[in-house]
Amino acid sequence: MASQGKLHFSLVSPERSLYSGEVDQVVVPGVDGQFGALSLHAPFMTVIKSGAILILDGADERRIYVGGGFADVSAQGLTILAEDAVDLSSLDTKALERDLHNAREDLRDAKDSYGKDLAQRKLDRLEAIQAAV
Amino acid sequence: MASLKDFRTRITSVKSTQKITKAMQMVAAAKLKRAQEAAESARPYAMRVAATVANLAGTVQGDGAPKLLRGSGQDQVHLVVVATSERGLCGGFNTNIVKKARETILALEAQGKTVKILTVGKKGRDQLKRSYGERMIGHIEFAGIRSLGATQSAQVSQLLVDRFQAGDFDVAHLIYSKFKSVISQIATTQQLIPVVAPEGLVSADLGGGIYSYEPDEEAILEALLPRYLDSQILGALLENAAGFYGAQMGAMDNATRNAGDLIKKLTLQMNRKRQAMITTELTEIIAGAQAV
């Protein structure tokens, strides 16, 4: 049970659990608009867009990119089921640029439609991450 | 009769085989640990998704429910998804899964259903190709992929959803090996489509409030069901991977022990042979000496 004033927040992706702890507030990009969840928020569930979620705890601020998923606010706190998640504070922007460059090249070099599709998806993901940064 | 030299070569060759199986056993043990961890860390997501699906499936019913939950309204064409490993040397692991698949297929056909097969993993296709080749509608292989993840399971679930929407089948079953323990894996059948709402899950405590949904229940369920399918497939693939390494570990342990027994037996035979040769030689010398 979340303590008064603090929100229990957990972020899970299909492969692993990425974040779990007590925070002050989480700002989530919902499909119908961005919303902030504080503790004792009314039970609520929504689909989220790809974008950055902002975790606020005291003076701490953390941004994590999520590639779509669901947010579920209940008495137990906020749970985000993300399809894909990247921590933006530990992200290497140079590596991202390089990956983007490589992905664009891959897309150009892709021969069949399957390869093209794969490369396009990879590029879309990276571009979404960059947009979030 | 084999000569002493033959015995020596034979023993050396068995010894090197033993070294290989021993090494494979240790590699499998290390990989098993990693596979178990992967299966473990995929669990929170799967549980949350399952709980949410259970929650929503109760509220959304009737014609408004997404097709994945409702089914196609028919029960004629069954798709059997057989998930096996990519590689062998794992004892009866794949054979057990394939056996279960055959049983399922026979049972369905006895009921007059049309059966289609999708194989995931090379070994399953190899074993089913001969008897059920014409029923196969696809094959997915993860050769060369070191660690299975969401990308791979998404590949499977995407194909399933596409085929289902296209009306290629009415019901889909997944056959994989449930990881019970390192030495025991049980081939299991699980229904994938129409989605069976998980039971026995306690719905979240709302603290007296009522859930509000954005955009609405149907839309969320529509988006959530493929994810649920995905997490079920990922869970099955990961359990399969863990089971595979467990089975491989057992098989390699057996092989190492067998090689040890064989070496012992061969050494004994070789020593007997050597002693027999010495005795013959001595007898010959003594007989020769007496003759003089």
C-alpha cells in the first residue's frame, strides 16, 4: 500500500521489470492527452502513446522513453505496461545518433520487403526515442 | 579379434567424446540459469497483463467484445502451434512435445475438425514434416538468436493475429514444454485464440472506486489482447528455452556417465587381452625350452 503522499510506481516491459518504487508524481503520455498521477488517484486505465514518461521524486527527475503500452492506476499505485522502454537519463546521445545513421543506411540497403519492413520499424523506434530526448 | 592398438585408439576416442559431453553439460547448466532468470523476469509483465485482461473481460461481453476474445463464432479449423527447440542433443525433449502434438492433432481430427500446423523451432518441423507436411501453413525459426525476447514472440503473435483476422482458422492451440524442474519438463497444450480470460486472479482492489477507462473498455481490450497473447507466447518460449537446457544438461550428464562406463569396460578388456598375450608367449617359450 502506498504511503500517504507517495505513489507506488512500477514500470514493466515484457522482458523484465524496469522500475519499482515510491515516487511523488509520474507524468504519462496517454492517448487522450498527457496526465500526471499522484498518490490516491482514482482508479483509471488508459492506453499510452510512445513518448517520454517523467518520474518526479523530490528534486529527482527521471525520464524514461516508453514505446506504447498501458497505464493502470489503482489503489496499489501506478503500473505501466510498456512494450518497449529506454531510460533516457542513461542514454548515450552519440550512440543514438550513430544507431540512427546506421538504421537509415540499413533501410536504404534493404533488398526485400521483409528487410525493409524490419529496418523501417527499427528506424521508427529510434526516431521516436530521439523525439523524446 | 581386436588388437591392443585397436583398444587404445578406441579408448582415446571415447575419452575425447566424454570431454565434449562434459563441456556441453556445463555450458547447458550455465545457459539454463540464464534462461530461468529470463523466464522469471518476464513474469511480472505477464501477470499484470493477465490480471488486467481478467478484469476487463468480465466487463466487456457480447458483440462489443473484440474478435480475439469472442472467437470467430465457429469451431471448425484448428491451428496447432508447435514450439520446439532449434537444436538437438537434448534427450527426449522435442520428441515429447511432438508426441503431444500428434496426440492433439489425432484427437482433433477424430472430432472431424480441420487441423493446420504452425511450427516454431526447427526440430518440431523436422519431426512433423513427414506425416503432417501438407497441413503446415508456416514455420518460424529462431536459428542464430542467442537470447529469445519480445521481438521473437511478437513475430509469432503477429502472424497468429494476422492469420486469425484473415479467417484462416477458428481456434489456436499452443504446444510447448512446461518447465517444472531441471529434470522434468511436461509437454502442455494451451488454448491461445479465442483468448481464454485467466481465472483465479484476484481483481485489483479499487478501494471502493470505479475504474474509469480512456478511451473506453473495448478500445483498451482491443489493444491489450494482442499484448496478452504476446506475453503468453513469450512465457511459453522462455519456458521452452529453460526446459531445453535442462533436458540437454540431463542428456549430456547421461552421455558423460555412459562414456565413463564404456572406458572402464574397454580398459578391462584391453588388460585381459594383454595378460592373455603374455601368458601365450610364456607358454610358447617354456614349451620351446622343453623341446630342446
